[in-house]
Amino acid sequence: MTRVFRWIRWYLREVSGDADYDRHCLRHLAEHPDEPVPSRRAYERWRAGRREANPQTRCC
């Protein structure tokens, strides 16, 4: 049963974008170990700015 709950938690984190921030933090620490990790708010601002600068068309 706990395996099912872990899978559901993983799925919800992937769909909601929570896992993206965690991956960003890990990559940031690996590439820039001397710099502080940006806050969640700073990451979301960066992500929104990146989306606006590079819009993608979608079929649906």
C-alpha cells in the first residue's frame, strides 16, 4: 500500500511542477557550488520569464 502512495505522491509532484524546482536545485548545486540556491519564488519568476521569452505553440 505504501508503494501506491509513493507513486501517487511522485505523480502529483511531477504534474504540479514541484519536482522541477528540486531538480533545478540539484543542478544548480552541481554547476554552481559556490553560489546560493535561488528561492522557490526566484525560480518561479525565472521560469515564467523563460516561458514568456520562448513561447511554444501547441496543437491542443
